[in-house]
Amino acid sequence: MTAEAFHLPRSIAEALDLLREHGDDVVVMTGGTLVMSAINGGQLFPRRLMSLKRAGIDQLRAENGRFEIGAAVTASRLASETDLPLLTQAAAGLGGPALRNQATIGGNLFAHAPYGDLGVALMALDAEVELTRKEGARTVPLADFFANGAAARRPDELVTALRVPRPSGETAWVRLGRRQAATAPVATAAVVIERDADGRCTAARIALGAAGPAPMRAREAEAALVGQPLDESTIEAAAQAAAIGCEPPTDALASSWYRQQMIPVVVRRALSQIAAAAPAGR
Amino acid sequence: MSAITVSFTLNGRATTLTVSPATTLLTALREHAQLTATKAGCSQGGCGSCTVLVNGEPTLACLTPLAHVEGQEVTTLEGITPVGGLHPLQKAFYDRFAAQCGYCTPGMIMAAKALLDRNPHPTREEIAAALSGNLCRCTGYLPILDAVEDVARQNGGGER
């Protein structure tokens, strides 16, 4: 079956009308890197395609220390036009230069594991996602969006923007791949740590990629850090705790078992990077 | 049969193609415009052999719906090859034996051209980064890096 129509709405209002009119018949894309590869691979046979590429959601604004990033902003632009740690690192490591010109921040939230590094960075940054339907927009924490799976988005809603606060603590991004560029991750860790004057962790956010069906927070590892100095034994305890509850995918690059072994490795490396840097404010 | 009509600039010429709605730029180029320099490799965005320029930026034709290039400027290897001659990158690839089977070459050259247009004097590391989305299974990459470096040097670059 070949698709009957390709819709290229010029506004979100038009896109929402099309979504309401055609419902499940329409497959939504922006850059096309996920949807077109699934079509090419014979895994997806949409009746209708709708691209948000020209729907006017590609603005990128910084205000009051927060970034408001339209869902159609590409990875190339994230890497060159924002200075948010973790997110720029994730964007710069996505595929190759041509893919980064196409892949978008909104689309990447729908990547199947082990892909989806932008979501990992965004989750560690405590980002919120804006979902828009005809009646208006709502904002949900990205952690809830991922935790709720397919139920996170109502059928008549579109992801239109991400809101990302600038992190107040120290950050580390560690992505383990089978090669350095243009490859899916074996395991990814994005870490934000806040420490007090004595060097004890007062807050920790650790997000993992390729560790389950969607990016996830390593809550047990975070709990192992809070109140502790960032020394070797704390780091080891957090690294081991990070693997709890993970169900990594198997693909041609790595088995689920291997990914499971690598989760403590990327978390340990990320925490060690932060520990090795001078504590903030001293 | 439903169809869409897309008008764009292809290698400097106004072009209009009528295709089925989900047709990729890659299929449109090869099967509708009869421009077969652009190669179909993995069709998953993993190999870079379909790399073309859209408004001067390297783009994977296999993942680009033709509908996305409405009103845009598309450049393929055919578009940079002078009649009866070779583009400096093509000449350098030839001189350096940077192609064996040649399947990756059009994508490599277009990715390299995008880099040199933006940065005429790249370092070897910058060249490697610009070509990091393009796989070659024959050459081991070193002759390709050498070829692009040669052209960067002809551009009046430094000693590198």
C-alpha cells in the first residue's frame, strides 16, 4: 500500500485540524529520519503522512535562563545555537552531519531505543514538553511523558515545544558506542549534580539511554548520591544502583546483557568526570 | 492513484516532478529525474551514500520526502561536475585512488563539498568529522581524507 497523501501544513492550527480529521490514518513526522527509514525498511505503511517541517515550530528562544525550543529545531541547530550542557553534547553526537541537519528535538522523543539521546539529555536537564491540541496547550515533565509511554500523548495532540531550564549544578555526558560517530549508543548517561560547600551532593539527576524502551531516570542511583561526598565508594554504589530496573534492548550492535553491564560503566565515568573537576563555587 | 507535484531547483534548473506522496528525494532523483550519481545504500540514514545538498547543507536523500524540497535548491554530484571535466574533489579522489568500488564516492564528495564551501581550510580532524556520517568499506578512509586535504590546500590553505 502506498500513502494517499502527504500533508505539509503551514501552521500548527492547520496541522491539528488535519490530525483531528484523519486521526489514526495520519503518521506524523518532522525531519523524516525515523518515519522515512521505517517506510524504507518496510515496517510502516501509512495511509497519510503529515510533516511538521513547515508548521512554524522551529523557533529557539532563551529567556530568564530557560530555553524554549520549538519541536522542529534540528540537532544541528541545537549544537550550534544553544549553549546548554548535555543537550549540545547529545545533539553533536547524533548520527553524522547530514542526519543532524534533519533530525529534530521533537521527533527524537519518539525514537525507539537504543536511539533517542536528545531525550536523555533533556530528562537530566529536567525539561518539560509542550503538548498542543485545538483547545489549547499543556506542559508535562519529560520524565512523566516518557514514563507514560503511548498514553503520554492524546491522539489529538502534537508535541510543539520543549522548555529547558539551565542546570544549576555540574554536568557530565558519557555516551558509549561501538565507534565514535554515526552509531547507536550501547549506553548513555547524562548527569547533573549539585554539591554544597563541603562537597556533599545535595541534588542529583541521572538519565539513562539505551537502558529501556525510552530514556529513564536512575532514581536508585540518584538516592545513593544525595547527602554523600562524591568519593570512590559513593560513585561505585551509584553506578551499581543505576543498573537496577533497566531492560536494555538487543540490536546488531549490542545485546541486552552487554548493555546491562555497560550501564554502571557510563554512570561511573560520568560521576568520576564531575568528581575530578573542581567543585563549583570553590 | 494519488500523486503530489513538487517544484524545486535541481542543479540550477527549475524542476517539477509528479510522484506518489511518500516518494523520497533519492527515488525522485534516480527514477524520475534519471540522475543516478546519488546512490541508495542502507536507506536508513546510516551510510551517507545518498548525501546531496539542500540549500548547500548536506542532507540524506533517502530520508527526505520529496515534498520537503518544494521551493528549495537541491544539488547532486551531477550538478557540480563540469561538462567534459572533473570537479577538483573528483580529480583529487582520482589522483589519490580514494575510490575502489566507488559506491560511497558521490556521498563523500557532496559531504566534503559542503564542508569546503563553509570552511575552505579545514584541519584533518574537521574533514574526518564532516565525513563521519559516510561509510566506506574499501579504502580505509585515509586516501579519502588525503584527497579532501589536497583540495583544501589548493584552496590556499595552510601547510597542513
